[in-house]
Amino acid sequence: MLEFKDVTIQYGQNVIVRKFNMKVESGEIVSIVGESGSGKTTVIRAALGLLPGDGRVSAGDILLNGQSVLSNSREEWLKLRGDKMAMIFQDSGAMINPIKKIGDQYVEYIQVHDKMDKQAAYNRAVEMLSNMRLPDPDRVMNSYAFELSGGMKQRVGIAMAMTFNPELLLADEPTSALDVTTQAQIVRQMMEINKKYHQSIICVTHNLGLAAYMSDQIIVMRNGFIVESGDRDAILNHPQNLYTKNLLSAVPTMGGERYV
Ligand SMILES: Nc1ncnc2c1ncn2[C@@H]1O[C@H](COP(=O)(O)OP(=O)(O)OP(=O)(O)O)[C@@H](O)[C@H]1O
Ligand SMILES: [Mg+2]
């Protein structure tokens, strides 16, 4: 459904990502792994049409359901980001308005996107919060952000991003601000929702263990290049590249268990 073909991305004259290739099928989870500064966020921002400043795709093509998105207008991007794609941020807590109850924000968010009465929007929000296994969703709806833990806020952010069942979810370090046990739970819930609704997910992480746990495909990046990519099992069992081997040997444990 989403394909990057030999994509080069630059900010001004600085080439940041070179010859990036990726093919994400419907319902598939792909992780992009790599050290800080390797270009992971740049890649997913390009997929969302949200490269900051003088960032641009200077070569190659990005196709969504077979159609190039590179010459999309601002309006076309806005529509895509409303209907087909959604983004999960590293720190969803920071996206939540501190002076409004979660429920009021969530209902408003739903009503901006969809013609639904208040009660229907409320019910939809509660259903999504339950999907993320938030205990007592009615209480969460009636809370302010400061009354929730970091993990709860992140669950609210993920629930909101998944509300309109986007075909493609782009998650940039969705759990890295959380402790390992909470990370493991949230990733499991994202996977459950992925199974239920068949969304494709692109997940950026610097944690190869997390990538191994959740993904069908893994892409390993370094300095703007893909050093290795392929099916999860191939990458884990037969890494070809020394850099990937080093990453594998440095995998931290998640929730007390090692997944690779
Ligand atoms: N707006 C920008 N203008 C110019 N250069 C940028 C901009 N954003 C990022 N870069 C550069 O692009 C390179 C890749 O950055 P990017 O944020 O994609 O890395 P990353 O892999 O997501 O790193 P991290 O794991 O730290 O989030 C870096 O060298 C960075 O300095
Ligand atoms: Mg980043």
C-alpha cells in the first residue's frame, strides 16, 4: 500500500537519506531501526508530507496505493492525513490540552472529523480507550491530563490516532518515553488493534528488540542508508551486516524478557 522507491531526501543542500526503499503491504508492521541521526524521523515525515523547513524529496518516488504523492497539494495531504494515515508521537502527553478534560477533547476531535452526535462520539472514544486496555475509560474521559500517568496518556494518544481506522499508522518512537513493562504492554495492544482492524504500521524505534517483537519486516538504517532490510526472521537469525549484528547483541530486555 505504501512504497518508497530509491528515495533521496535532503534539507537544503544536505542529503540526509539516500536511495531508501521500502514496501509496506496492507496489515503489515514494518519497523525502522537505527541510531540517533540516521534519518528515521525524516523518512516517516516524508511519508506524511511533513518534512520541516527546506526538506524535500529530491529523487525517487513515494507511492500510496500505486499513486505518487510527491506532487500532492497541501489540501490533498491534509485529506490523506485525515482519511488514510495517522501519526503517533513519542510523547502524546504533550499533545493533550492540559486545561480540557480528555473526554471533551476526544469528543471534539471526533466531531471535527466525522458527523456524529455527542453521545455517539463519546461511545466511540470509550470503545477506543477500551481497545487500548485503559481501565475505567469513563474515568479517563472525565480526567485532565495531569491526573493520568505517562503510559495512560500515551494510550490515549494512540487510541485517538486509531479512531478513524486509518489504513496506515506512522509511529515515531511511540513507547520510548515509558518504562519497559509499559512499553511491552502498549506494543502488545497496538498489535492487537492491528490484527483487529488490519492497519499497516510503520514504527520507528532505536530498540531492535521491540522491532523484533512486533514487526513483519525490519529496516536497519545508518547515516541515511539502509544497511540491511528484510523479513524479521531473516534479520534476526541471519544478519548479514556487522552493524545489525552489533545492534542485536546490544538488545535490552523488555518486561523482563528478551525477545531476540
Ligand atoms: N529540519 C531540519 N533541517 C536540517 N536538517 C535536519 C532537520 N531535521 C533533521 N535534520 C538532520 O537530518 C538528520 C537525520 O535526522 P532524523 O531526525 O531523521 O534522525 P533520527 O534517525 O530520527 O534520529 P533520532 O533517533 O535521534 O530521532 C540529522 O543529521 C539531522 O541533523
Ligand atoms: Mg527521530
